[in-house]
Amino acid sequence: GHMFEAAAEVVNLERPILITGDNDDFYEIMEGFSTSMMGRGIIDVRYTRLEFCGRRHKMGKYCLHLHKVGTCPECIFQGNAIVDSQQVGVTIHGTHRALIDQNTLWDARAAGIYTEAGNEMDNVISYNVIICSRWQVCAVPWQSKGSLQGGGIYMIGMTNDLLYNRVAGYEHGMHTPGSAFPNGQGYAWGKVCPQFTPFG
């Protein structure tokens, strides 16, 4: 036989600030609230619990979303608890030099943390804990992708710093389908080459 080490992750999902969606029919209609910073500006969300968020099959409707913000070292998602998301916990799209740090994601369907287009660079994704209670809960079809196309960390843009993150319970801990999107996605299509993009 083979010996395998097993260890449990113990996480705190409580925070002093709560943002919650309507949970009466959350599991039936697969829609909760979404947040985003679109275009230029700064978003800084710290030590907040976001629950019943994300809208399945709706592009851009994620729990926390940096959308084409550009270079934004002041943009920070830190110490948050994202609990029960219907689609992606944290999305970084067309944004650079942001900090995604010390967040706890629980049952974020499709992907926990997602770099979307392929041109996201120099973001620091560090000390996050991404847990799915059972892989079947989080392995769902999303945005024309199959149910096996997700993961705890799903990266098209791979030139980012990933430091000390932990992923448990997903079909794929980290999924980097650069060769499946060799020209990038969305507005980055044809301007990037994720297939040959280095990590970090």
C-alpha cells in the first residue's frame, strides 16, 4: 500500500461586516448579488463576509470583480470571507498590480480565483484559502465552459505572483488552460499569448 498524509483546513468564515444576498431561492435560480469596480478607480474591500453572491452563466457577475481597472496597486481584496457563490469568488480582469490576500473562499462554484482575459499582470495572489465542501458542488458548467473547466485557481493570465495559497476539494487545484486560449479572451484576444506566458 501507499501512505498519504491527510490534514484538515480549519477556517473562520465570520467577519465584522456582512454583505448578503437573498437566499430564499438562491440554489434554485442560481443568482445572488455581484460587485465590481469597472474602469478606472480604486476598490478596497477588507475583512468583509460576502455570502449568496455570484450569478451563474452571467458574464461579469462575480462576488468580487476587478473589471478593466488597469494598473491599480491601491486595489485590495484582503481578509474577506466569500461563502456560497454561484459563480467565481474573485475575478481579476484587465487589472494589474492588485492585491488579493488572506481571503477565505467556501463553495465558490466554477472557480475560486479567476484571471480572465490573459493580460492580467503583476497581481499578488497570496495566503488565500479556497475550499469546496465537495468537488461535485463546485464543478459546474459556467460561461460556455464545461463543469471540468474550473478550479480553485483558474488562470488565463499567468504572469502574476501566487504565494502560499491553499486549495482543497476542487477537481483542479489550479487550472491554467493557456493552450486552450492561445490568443487570450475578450478584449485581450489577439494581443496576448497565454500559452507561452511565464508565471510570476
